Amino acid sequence: MSWGPAGVFFLGLLDSTGIPMVGGVDLYIVLVAMVDRSQGYLAACAAIAGSLIGSLVLFLIARKGGEEYHRRHTSSPRGAKLRAWFHDYGLLTVFVPAFVPIIPLPLKIFIISAGALEESPVTFSIVLLAARIPRYMFLAWLGSRLGADTIPYLRQHIWQLVFFAAALFVVLYLGVRIVHNYRVSKSRGTALPR
């Protein structure tokens, strides 16, 4: 706790590079916000920066190391379909666990997959930031408002968060699918009427 936001940064960096620290970053943000409200949002910003840098390190390692794997396993028609699916919808599998503070959603697997399947680092970073900013800012706000009741509050509402994560995934999946189908039909010259 004495490290404050700097500790949150390093914990976020380590957690995102693949060293498992289940719930550590979330808890640390809440604790910093509980102890010193003025440091809560700074801790959230530090966690966002640490998470982004660590995730990009893991992403780029997977991208570099995944080139050979990618060539071997996505050259078949089935592998090409998987790659196309991940390109269209796979970043949702990065967004949802990065956004919802539910413990065992396997974010690192999807970060590695995004890197190995050669997603754009810029798009990956935007998706990750779109998820992490509201998550960590919400935890800082919650910690500064509820104090010691924050962790029991999150535990008490775990099923609502699980439902929210599932609903969010479905809504985003359908939205991406609609946009994808529209682009495909437009590229074929049969755009849907407005």
C-alpha cells in the first residue's frame, strides 16, 4: 500500500504480461481509493497504463512467436475460417473480460490469440483501453464511495456482473455481426436499403 499508484502500475504491468495475480489490480485500486480518495483515480490511471503496456508486451511476444504457428495452423480452410472469425469477432473476447471485473475470465489467452493471429496492435490497444478505462475508473469511484464495503458489495453482486458480461458479449457480438454483414453486402453491391 505504501507504493500507492506506482504499486498499482507495476502490479498491472506484471499481471498483464502473464504473471497471474487474480483480482490483485482490482483490489489494489479499491484499497488505494479507500485509504486516500485523492489517490484513487491516479491509481486507476496507473493501472490502465500498466495493463496496456503489459498486454502489449504479451501481444507482441505472441505476434512474433506466433508467426510460425500461424503459418502452420491457419493455412488449412478450417484454420482460415478461425482466423477470419477472430478478425471479425475475436476482439470481443478481449473486450468483455477486460471490461467486467469477474475473476476467472481468461483474458491472457485471448491476448495471445490476438497477437498470434496478427490483429492490429492499434485496434487491440483501442479495444483494451475502451474496456480498462471504465472498469478501473469505476473501481476507484466505488472504493472512494463505499470504502470498506466495496469488496462485499462486489461479492454480493457477482451474479449481476456475470449476467452483465454475458449480455454485453451478446449485444456487442450482434452489433459487430450487423456491421460486418452490412459491409459484406455493400462490397458486393447489394447494400441494404436505409
